[in-house]
Amino acid sequence: MSHGEAKPPINVDYFEDLTGKIEHGASEPGGAAPCDQIGRRIQTIREQKGISLEELAQLTGFDKEMLQQIETGEVCPQLGTVIKLSKALDSALERLISEEGHKLYAITRRDERKIISRTTTSRGNRAAYTYMSLAPEVKGRHMEALMVELEQIGDQAASVHAGEEFIYVLEGLVALKIGDEQFDLQPGDSAYYLSTTEHLLSAKDGRAKILAVIYST
């Protein structure tokens, strides 16, 4: 992407707070794990731009060792981490998480949903979440429509970043913390908030599933 072009305003930092898995969908072609694919894409873009791991660490504030583990697929990065890497590499988020889209529209059937990333909790002691993009084929998209299954979490920090977020509860009970306020959401409930306010999402009890639309200015 040239410096004269506007970057797609996509920011999904808060998904580093989400946990769970989604049962439908397949991994990427060739059988490689989604986080392996992301790591390879990050390494490819970094090398194409002539940026060393040390320089990328300085640009992002991330530890060099962690960046190396991400590139080799040993660590599945949080979405917030991927966002920051995409900005540091001057690359669209879509190119890192699901390859650059090539269509003007997307029709996604229930059995065609594609798992595009997995991660672990901040302490790395268990799987954190798997999320699915509902429109990964659309080129130059300015929103991310995602389906995410949440679990109860207790070791994640709240997130703050630029942008706006909308969530709609599909199944289960969701605990949403915005600033100092706590809300319990049930199926059919929704929330829209500015991402600049500290926020945290998790399942209230067991697991919950949400539809999320993310937009960042």
C-alpha cells in the first residue's frame, strides 16, 4: 500500500479479550494452521519491506523473541497484536489474517465459514478463541464482520483503541464491561460503543456466541 492511499480503518484489538471456538468452518488450504499462515504472512511482508525483527520490535513495542515465535507459528497472536503489526508494516489487516480480498461482494453459506485465526489467553495456558470472518473475500473492506464464540475468562485485561464496535448476542449470556459499568447480555441483546472506552467481553457462564462488526476511523 502506498503512503498516499488511505488505510482500511479496521481495528479489532478487543478480540484479544475473547475466548472459545466455533465448530463450523475449515482451516486454510493445504492443512496449515491459521496462526502458521499469519506468521508466514507477517514474515513475508516484513522481509519485503526490508524491516528486521529488531526494527519491528522497536516499531511495535513487542519483544523480538515473541515476534520470532509468531513468525514461526509457535505463538498464535492476539488480534490486537496483529492490528499493531499491520500498522507497523503499513499493510492492510485483511492481508495478514485472511489474505487480501479480491471480490466486490461476499455470500458466505453456513457451511462455508472460514476459521482465520486462533490464539491463546494472555498467559498462554489454554486456547483463547477462534474467530470467523463472514466476508474475507471482499477487497478493500472497511469493516470486519466476525462470528466469535466466547468462554468465561479471568486473566485478560480490558482493551482500548480507536474505532467503534457493534455486537449482537446469538447464544448464551455475555458479560460486557464498558468503563466502570458491567452489563449482562442475553440472546437478542446488542451493544454499540466507542472503542476508545475501556472494554472487555467474555461469556457470563460457560460459552456464548456473538456476531461482531468492527469499524475504526
